[in-house]
Amino acid sequence: TEEESIESYIRTVRDEWGNNLPEGLLSPEEYVAYERYYGPPIRILNSEEIEEMEKELMGKDTLESEDRTVTLEDVHGVEIENELEEVEPVEEAELVGETKPVKEAESMVGEELEETRNGEFQARSAKEAAMYARIADDIRRSLALAEQGGDQAGEIDTIDEFDEDTEEPFLRTHPLTQLGQSGTHPATIITPDSVTLPTTEFLSEVSNRHLDEAAHKIFGGPVLPNSPIVTGKSDKRFNGMPLDTSDGMSDMESNVHLAMVLPGYYAQTLSALTELRRRLGGDWILGREGGTEPGVKQVLDVGTGGAGILAWRAMIKAERELRDEEAAEREDIKPTFTDTKPVEGEEEATSTGLKAVVVVGSSSLRFRMSKFLKNTNFISHLPDALADTKPPIFKDESSPETTPKQPRKLYDLIISTNTILTIHEDHKRKSHVQNLWSLLNPKGGVLLLIEKGTPQGFEAIAGARQSLLKHNISTPDSQFIPLTEYDDISTPRSPKEIASIVAPCTNHQECPMFISGPKKSARRDYCSFIQRYERPGYMQRVLKAKARNHEDLQYSYVAVRRGIDVTKQETPVITPKIEDFDTSVVPPKSPYSMPQLRTYAYTLPRAVFPPIKRQGHVILDLCTSMGKIERWTVPKSYGKIPYRDARKSRWGDLWALGAKTQIPRNLQLGDKKSKAEKK
């Protein structure tokens, strides 16, 4: 009947346009039926807005995921409504083809198909084909009506690529937003040949079937649910660490580590180090003659088997290339480094004086990693620095004076990965963290702790952070080490050290997601970040994956610097504003120096959950510099630049442009009691 036809048509229009409605698309009878079923549309779209929407649909990334675990799409946020910005016009034929609903297209298998005109699209029946043709005609009619309306179409909320007066391109992303951006570039990390080629050589001597069986046995099945880096079907309740690099491994287990674990460890370490470089600057990596940073000379890698050193050498290589490019642009300054083809390990180690140490308990894995890492020392266990500082219990007075002990080695950077979660006793975890702290250079050494991006992994990181704040890091609210129950109350209290958290936190308060400590029941909200990396071919084969060739690796981390307060601002304290920067020129002109801006960044909140991008406003869940989790809303009315940058913000970014509303964000942190204890 005609009523059923109208109902079917407006349902299709609703599926295509959502809460919006193109101008002139529905007849009066159809509009009455539309309002009866769905209510009035939120917005009547004119021709320019329709073209904007079509351009965005054509330009959006289409990233696939085998499941609905956290993926890279979540980094960019969740799109709730149709986006109305940054779109380009498409041909009418393309517009017609896009009107077909996805669900209907998926259900067309096995049904009779009929073309409407010239192969533009297909329908399941003649009735449906006529309906789609009518939609196309109605869209063309609405576009023509809008064009005739001229100026009556209304103001379009877009951001131009060019300045109308100068016709010169200007910077779209504000410098303050760029200051807070996180993540690697490109967003997907490619495992370098220096890793894949030696691995392929080792695996060529192993039967594929035997390697597959060993990987499935070690990591709990074909989808590797117990792997520390494969996230597709991971078991978030699994706290073990198969193939712990501090333990012994067989030859086959070492091969499985190279094939299935090393690429992920490399990616997550490189991701965290990239954020440290953004916060501390390039001089922290290489140093600079006459500067305040001596550069990193001693590196200790614990837990990855050497992937941390590979990632650090990649950072050195990238920083060298950047300096060479900058020097080439300035003809009066000779490049700091020669333009040679760097080999991973040798050139970086010799030119920068880098001395790397890797803790590997397995002789089989040490042999294999020595082919990856030249000029690297391997030790079987982590030095116990705390034991070296304890006085002997008994002293033989008659024994001759012995030669003094050689001072223990201190490191400028310690990368510790998945070493806390496997320790179950709380006091042993604290002792382990204190041991790592004791091995750190007191004149600017950086301790980077990384754990799996699970609730328990976050709690391990949060507990280590809490311990360092309590016993080591001096803050305005806590400058002395607290007394224990065994200390005499009259004993003078020892002062804490000058130190500071570098990332991801921009505060030194108690973690708002760890206020009451670890939970027994599962928490839904916890602090973690994500990094996509491309699986090497051998990893893809073991997983038997065909739909996608990447992993979206989730991890939690904290980085602390000893001996330097990176958050201390020099006088006068700066409070940058949007209008302080001249973005009409490239690069933009700033009245502030980069060291000033880096210090200012420690007053900014960080997005700890994916942004929620609704129509007309963006919702950001931020951890503020006051140690609070708040929900900030940035609507269009707040300003063109903040709104545009908020739409482009990502999970993990610092946010510098403010918000119209700021309210506390409710958190689901689990319970102290398990479900069994509650019963």
C-alpha cells in the first residue's frame, strides 16, 4: 500500500541521514509520517552541508578489527553522530550508491539482485530499486532547491584551509594542541629489518609446525590468550608471564619469544619512549655541547630480553637524522653527525658513547639476542643494589683491611617491562621498585616502568608510583620519608629526593583511579594507552590471521626522573593563550621558548579515555594536574579552534585549550571484596 511505501521510505531516510534531514527531501505527507515515528529532525541540512557530510564519509579511515577489544579507532575517539566537518563533494552517482544501508547490503547474499541504472548500485527487488531511484531524485531536487535559496541556506560552520585575505595556507592545528599531542608518527609502528631479518634467519632452521605447536602451548591456545602482547583475544584476568626473560628457556621457547613477543615489546617500548622524548626534548637523548643535558650514556633493559635497547637505538637514530636535517637547513652550522647509513647498534653506540646492558636469564635467548645487539653486555640477573648498601652483620676485627668495593654502575635510563605483575607479595614489589631506583643515576636518570594494559597491570604500575611518591619523590606536601612502626619517634626524619614524574601523569597527587589500592573484583576504569604495530610475516603465519595484519597493544606505564624536577617553572610563570601565537605563518611564531612550553605542559590535563565526539560538541575525559578525573565538554560555541582541535584529539593527548563545562567523571573502580566474599 501507499502507507507502507511511505513508511519504508522514511525508514530508509532515517537510516541514511540519522537525526538530520536534507532540505526538501520529504513531501508534506512523508514529513508528517517522519515526525510521527521519529519526532522532528535535529537539523535541516542544506546543499553545502550535504556535500560536507559526503566528503567526510569518503575520507574516513576504514580500519578493520577482528573483535571489539580496544583498537586504534578508539584512540581517535568514538563518533556518536554524523560528522559535519571537513568533507569534499562527490559525484551524484557516488551519492546514490551510498544511500544503500549497510545491513541490507550484507543480507543480499543468495537473493535476486536487480540493477537500477548503469550499474550504480543493486537492489533486492524491483520495489526496492524504485525506492532507491526515488531517493536519488529527491536528493537532487533538494540540492537544486538549496542552490536556488542562495544566501538563505544559512551560515556553515567549517574551517577554511586558506586565509581569505592572504590566500595563504595557515596552520590548522594550534601550537598548544601540537605541544600536547602524543603517539608515534606514523601511528602504526613497523618492525624494522634489523629485527625481522635475524629472526627470520633463526626461524628458517625450525619446523613451522613445531613452532606453531610450541607457541600455542606456551600462550594458551591458537589465539594466544596468555601472550603479553597479542591483544585480539587476550585474557585480562591472566597475571602470569609466559617466557619470563629472567628465567631459563629452551631453544624452541627462545624462538617463540623472537617470533611472538619481541615485536610487541619493541612497539610498546618505542611508544613510551616517544612520549618521553616529547616531554624532555631531544637533548635528553643525545645531549648537546654546552647544554644542560649530558645525554643518555648508560641504559639497562629488564624484562624484554633486548627489545628495549632496540627501541632506544631507534630513538637515537631518529634524533640523529632530525639533527642532520636541521643542520642542513642552516648553512652556517656544520651537521653534528655525518650522513652515513646507520647500522642498528654499532653506529649508535660508538657515536653517542652508549653502553647498553640487558638482563637475560636464558643462555639460549642471550645467544640469539647477541645477533641483534652489538656492543651490548648481557647479565643473567638484576643487580641487588640494596643488598650492597647493607652493612655486614658480623665483622672480624682480626682480618686485614680489604680493598674497597668497586662502586656499582648507575644508569641514565632503566626500562623495566612486565617485572612487577609477576611478583605477588606487596612488600616484594616495593623492594623490587626500590632496587631499580637505587640503580638509577641520581643526576637525571629516568626509570620507565611498563606493564600489561589490564586492570592488574595498571594496579602494578599505580602501586609502584604510589611507593615512589611515598618514599622517594619530594613534593610540596610531603618532603620527608615517613616513619615506620619500628622507628624511634625522636629520630630525625630523612628528606626525600628531588625527583618528578615525567609521564603520563601531570600531577604528583594520589592516583584518582587507585585511591583505595588494588581491587579484588574487576574494575572497568583504569589508566592505559594503546599502540598499533604491524605483525611481521612469521607472526602472522603462526596466528593464522587473514583479516588484519596488526595488533592494537594496550599497556600501562609510568616514567620518573631522579634528581631533576621537570615540573618546576622558571619565573615568570607563563600562561599561554590561543591568541598569543601567530598561526598565519609557517612555522607559527611563538612568544615562548620550547623549554618554557615543555614545562608548561606539566600543568595540562591528559585524556585517559577515548574522546567522545558528538554532533556539535566533544567530550574529553581528562586526568587533571590536580589529580582529579573530570569530564570536559568542548562545544562549537566555545570557539572554532578549540572545537576543531578537540575533534582531532586522541586518547593520550594533553589538552591545552580549555572547555566550556568541567564536571567530575564517575569511575567504576571495582570492589575490595570479590564476588565470592560478598556472598
